[in-house]
Amino acid sequence: MSTIFSKIIAGEIPSYKVAEDEKHLAFLDVRPVKKGHVLTIPKKAVDYLFDMPEADYLELHNFARKVGIGLKTAIPCKRIGTAVVGLEVPHVHIHLIPLDQIEDISFSTPRLKFSEDEFQEIASAISKEIQL
């Protein structure tokens, strides 16, 4: 099944990458709920988080942890919140969202808009702080 994420992985759709290893990719959400909102995904397409083999599940979370640590340094905040919803795109993904208050992780609030230059600047700042 082809999804927007599989097209990003294949390079068919551009993205604002912040980290990548052989099995995972992290990039900015282009409809962020907060500045620095990152999606971490496995490159291997799996629809539902709990259908992942345990080793893959743990590796994805370890990758997200490393991205989250760098994200918190690049985008000052109280915490990095995580969310796995899985209803919009049928490809496992973990949202990493800089939080200063609980409302920052609400997906029902209006999404933020940034210019291409602003997205690139945010992605570059985050990428520089990630230690894989």
C-alpha cells in the first residue's frame, strides 16, 4: 500500500528531514500543532503500532527518544510530548511535540503555518542537535 509516508521515504515527495538511519526517518510535520512538531516513522510500512514485531517497536521508540532529546535542545520547552494516533495515515508514526502546556498536544487546535524557509531553518536547527 502506498501512503504519503512511503512516498516521502522513496523521495517522491519532499520533506524536512531531521534524522535518518537505515530503518527510520524523522521529519517535520507540515501541519504542525507546535513549532518543532516532528514525525518519526519506520521505513518498513506497518499500519498499526502494536502489529510491529517487538524488536522493531523497541527500535522505533529508541530512535524517537534520540530525536526527542535533540528536539528539546533545539526547541526550548518544558517537555517533548509523544502521541501515537494512527488514524490519518496507515503507516506507524510517533508524533514528537514540544510542550509548554497540555493544550500544545491538541490535534483539534488550528495547525500552524510556516514558510518553506522557516521549515528549513527549524529542521536544520533540530538536525544539528540529534546524536544517532
